[in-house]
Amino acid sequence: MSLILLGLTIRIGKSVLGYYIPLEAWQKNIGISGSLIVGPFLWFYGIVLFQRSTTLTKSHYLHLLPFFLFALLLSFIPSNGDFETFWNYGLVVFHLAIYLVVSWFTLVRRDSQIPSKRSKWYRNILIGVTFIWIYYLGNFLNLKSHYIWGPIFYSFLIYAFTYLFLNRENFDLEKYENSSLDKDGSMALFKSIQKLFEKENLFLEPTISLSTLSDRLSKSSKEVSQSINENAQQNFREFVNKYRIEKAKALLVDLGRKDAKMATVAYDSGFGTVTAFNVAFKKSTGLTPSSYQKENISN
């Protein structure tokens, strides 16, 4: 992923500098060479994500040959707006287009076999790079009015990716890199977990833990955690608390229990302490349990 961003940075950097100051031909070519990095590594990244392997064959690296040849010939490749420049630039745009098509095909072919989070992440990357490619295609076709939109869109893309990485607790692709649990198996396991929670009210057990749930399902803790993360986009504690809070909401608006103490509601919802109950409830609803009760009973 970092090499994809490096290639885009080199390419977009040239666009930004070229927009404000004149560049030498070789300097322009350095920027254009960035596109020759993006395509292959975009495809490589998809392979690594979907095959859950960090190794590539030697033949894969042959796809970097155009970049190295271009880099070696920086001073000789024309970049002065003439006919040769037009076609050299066009070949670079076409080069990226080929890898975008291959990458999209890789995603579509494997989409049903991989976890949804992994698939969505790669799809978002492809969408972002595709928009940047469309911008450069417009530039190739001499649509000058769109020239600055590439850097603007790239900046937005970087902020979006940075946000996702900083919130890694909700986005963890590598955590289950070596897991044997595929998308179908993950979903089947998740349905079994839901059944235990919805039919047997397992969440009401104050001491419920990932290990005890795993034992009930005869699965490893890692597989249970993976299933919850991938299908509910929550960690184990958040998943349990979601059920407990829904139970607490029902108890709080039950007119027959309106005079019950909050401690009683907390324990009857599966929480071990009133403090844990208050914190989880406020985080989920934005209200304290007593405020929620007042609002809903009065209505």
C-alpha cells in the first residue's frame, strides 16, 4: 500500500509543482514515472490481500521493468509538448489503465471468496485510483480545466486512508492474515453466535468471555473473534454490550419496572457493575440510563 501511495505522490507532486513553476523535461518525467509504479503495485496489493500471502514470485517483479527503463531514460524521453511527448504520456496513461482493469477483474473474481471488509477496502482503493486515472486521461485529452482536480482529489484520498489507518481498531486487515476461516465459514460461525445470543440469551451471563463462547461453539477464540469482527464490524466486548444495552432499553421502558433501581437494570441486562452499565449505555445512546428512561416513558 505504501508503494502505491509513493507512486501517486511522485505523480501528483509533479502536477502540483508544474501548475505553479516551470519544470525541466527530466523533472516532468520523474513525476510521470510514478504512474508506472502505481499500476503494478496496485495489482500486487490485491494479490497479497486475497491470497493472504506476503510473497510474490520473481515473475511478478518483471512488471516493474517499464518503470526502471523509464527511469534510466529520463533525460532522453521528450517532455516538451510535442508529438512524441503526447504519445509517451499516452502510453503511461494506457499502462495504468491496463493494471486498473486487471485489478478490478481480480476483485470481481475473488469478491465472493474473501471477507467483506477486505473486499471493501481494496474496492475503495481502486475507486480512488480510478478517479485519479480519469483525471490524467482528461489531461491527456487536453481538458486543461480539470488539471488541478487531480491534486485536490489525491489530497482527499490521503486524508481518507489516513483516517482509516488511525482508526485501526475498526479496520484490521492483517490480524487474521493466516486464518483458515473463509468468508462463508465466517458467516456460518457468526450465525451460530447470534443464535446463542438471541435464543439462549448468553449475553446475560456477567462472566461471558471470548474463551467461554469459543468453548460453547467448539471453535478457537481467534476464529470467533474474526467472525464477529468481519460480520458485525465490532470487537467481542462491543458485540456483547450491544445485546445487553438492547435488553436494558426494554427494561427501562417497562412500566412494571419503572421504579426499579438502576443497579437492578444493570445486573438484569448482564452487566457486572453499574459503572460499566452507565459507560456502555451512554456511549451507545448518548444518554444516561435514567435520562433515556425519562424521555421514553414520558413519550
